[in-house]
Amino acid sequence: MKLLVTGGLGFIGSNFILKMLKDNSDLEILNIDAELDGADKKNLNDLENSDNYEFVKGNISNKKFMEEQISRCDAVVNFAAQTHVDRSISDADPFLVSNIRGTFSILQIITKQKKRMIQISTDEVFGSLYDSSATEQSRFNPSSPYAATKASAELLVNSFSVTYDSDVIITRCTNNYGPRQFPEKLIPKVIILANQNKKIPIYGNGKNIRDWIFVDDHCDAVSSVLFNGKKGESYNISANNEVDNITIVKKILAIMDKSEDLMQFVEDRPGHDFRYSLDSKKISNDLNWTTKLSFEKGLEKTIQWYMDNPEIMNNVSQKILNHEPWKSSN
């Protein structure tokens, strides 16, 4: 089988490629990435001499280019997306182009070529939930421009399933963490700032809650959906590990033996959702998937990876570590 992975130089995409090639010796992967924000070729340095891996630079919104690449493969896993909520607040336009137009281009092509497509989505399409968990049938209620573009992409995917009987499946996951994550995200940002003994920004009161899943567990779930998922379905992926932001920061500081005095409460970002939560009984029951790594062990593993890669921690620009990135103009 030859698999096309879009956005494979990013955090989740690169971890997915490494895991898939490790677990499936007969698999070939073609990685398409435009090398925009969050992409890093160094994420896949280990595959430089691999006969089963190929990288081609390109944008998923370029239909002619994607037609050629998809024709070479049996299925597509679409990780490619602009993902950072804070940046979507300061400039949403790149999110519309990548997350909506790019998804639409792939949908047109896989429908014509009769290929399978896995669309990687997010729990943020459901918006903030105070006392429940979203199922696959819950209504969309996105708060940020980023979440709105991901919800829009899901609607397009569903429309192709209903209208054209396209072989499409949607996965929605909670917050990922682990090695190779772009430093603008919470956990790597805290690790890097703590290592430099710099102040760590806590938005608002730090009580916003997310369900955190180690990236390898997410990749296992996507693999299960790719090989065994039912056409036209969607699957929620969660770890049942809801933790507020301030608790995460304190856990990281404790593991790194750093003082909590590094924490600094800052202005909350606009439209900051209080809590995300997914019910993932469907994928557990239908595909026999479950998480393998505890949050504490995952944090230790993640911190150790960053400590073992000091060049990443030492070469992060101050723009990425900005305490109020939504106020920055791209």
C-alpha cells in the first residue's frame, strides 16, 4: 500500500509517518507539505535514507499538483492545516485557504480517482462544553476562526460522502502533546521557557480545561480508522484525561525542578473556550482502540525529548514565544 500524507512535516503528521513506517514494513509513504508555519524537515531526518519514504514540497490547494500526487497513491490522510488558534485571531485568511480550500481540492480528486481519504479534524468544532462530552452527533459550535474553518471542512467532507458516495472518514481528536510539537503550543512553550528560566504566561486564571492525548496514541487511532474505519463515518478520539492549564504548567515545572514563581498570569485571549471534551466510546467499541500512555509518563517522555534536542529549544524566536500572539500581525 502507498499512502499519501499531507502536512507530514508538522507535529502530528511527522509522528504519524514515523509510527506507520515502523509498524508496517510493507507500507510506502509520500509526504506532501508546503513547509509553512509548524513544518520542520528535521522532524523526519531519520527517514533520509528510507526506501519507503518520499517527500515532495507542494500546497494541497494546488489541484493540478495534487491530482498527480494522489494518482500515485492508494489513500490520503489529510493532516495539512493551519492550526494555531491565536494566529487565526490575528489573521484568519491563511486558515480559510489551507483548511477549507485545500480540503475541497483533495475531496474533488479522491472522489474522481476513487481513493480513500481520512480527514483529521479537532474537538474544537464543538466549542466550549461545561458539563458534557461531545459525541459524533453533537452540533458544531466553533468559537475561533480556526475552529470554524475545521468545521467547514467537515461539512464539505460530509457533503461529498452524501452526494458523491466518496470514501471519506473524519477523525476528531483532543489536544495532542509529545515530541516534535511546534513551540507555539502550550506544552513545548512551557518546557522551553522553563528551561530558559523565563516567565511562563498563564492566560486568564489558568482554569481552562482540555483533554490531553499523547501523539502516538492519536496516531494509533488514525491508523485503525484508515485500515478498519467505516466509509462515511466520523470517530472521536480522546484520552479521558481532562486537565486545566495551570495544573499542566505546575506538573511540567515539578518534573523540570523549576519554581512556580516562573508562572505569570496574563490577559486572556479573545473567545477562549473554557472546556473541550469528547466521548470516544464509538472508536473504542467499533475498532477496539484505546490509549496506552498515561499523562504523567507522556509528559516525562515529552520533556526528555526536548532536553535531548537543545538546538530546538535554543533556536526558538521570541515571536513564537510571545505572551499575546493574537495581537501580532502575520
